[in-house]
Amino acid sequence: MQRATTDLSDVQREPLVTFPPDELAALVRSFTPARLAALLDVTDLKADTQEPKMHKMAEWAVTLGCASVCVNPVEGSDILPELLRGSSVKECYVIDFPLGKLDIEQKAQQTAHTVKKSRAIRGDGPGHIELDMVINVGRFKRDPAYAAAEIDAVVQAADGEAVKVIIRSSELTPAELYRMSAIVGASGAAFIKNSTGM
């Protein structure tokens, strides 16, 4: 009989991906500064982030070729569409950050409003925004179907924009991590993220 534990030292792990050593070395060498920058988001989620900081973040992201600029949507969706217009850098907004405690309808409304506002300022359609939503961990623990429903609602409200799901992994047991990962994998979300960093 195996004991119940949250200690993973006795869990047999298998890598999700295996690489022959020579291929792994070639992969590591392929990460040039430009390629690495394209994988990064320039992020500032502080409560007091002001417009001058967003201008600087957009300048860094465009100059370095970063993936996105990630900010809170209240000020950001007024500013980033103009700053990033004409570049390949995406606008990224957090939804229900950092706690994930809004109900499903509120998350969907925040998402739809952010997308509509950005598109109106930018003047074009989908493909320029990413939305990082935070799941309601407490509700997931009680009712995993709730997490699937809230992800689906945000994906629908995003109207074709990429949704990334922040699962707050430090608050989940290993079994819950597997279950949550399966829910995200079966959803219409584009990415899974482990934590808010908060």
C-alpha cells in the first residue's frame, strides 16, 4: 500500500520529451539572443504602473523582438494598441489577476470588454492580443467542472484571441495538477501557465 503524500521524491517520473544528447546540445546552441527574446513577454503587473513605463516596455519589446507586452487591462488596453500598432509584438492582458476569484460571467465580461476596447483603438481584428486568465483554485478543488466552464467562457469571450490559463500550481496537489492540465488541454485555450508569480 502506497502512502498518500505531497512529497514527490518517491514518484516515478518520465520526461515528457526526450532528446538525444547531440540534438539537445544543438537545440541549446540555436537559442540566439533574438530567438530567446521572441519567447519572452515584457511584463509589469504592479498596481502603480503608469503610461511612461508602458511606453518604455513597448520600446523594449519592439526593439528586442519580444513576444508581447503584458500589463493589467485597465490602463493597458487604452495605451498598448497604439504603441504596438504595426509591430509583431502582441498586447497581453491579465484577466482576474492575481486571485482568479471573479465569477464566470465577470471573467467573460472583462475579457470581452478588453478585446473590444483594444480592437477599437487598434482598428483591426483578431491576432494581436493574448489574455492570461487566472483560474479559481478554490472552486476547482471543489468542482473541477467549474474550471472547464470558466476557461470555456473566457475563450468564447476572447473572440479568437489566444487565451493562456494560469493554474496557480503551487496551490495544487500533484493529482490536481494532472487533472487541471488535462482540463486545460481539452479546452480551447492556447497555453497553460504554472503561476501568477504573486
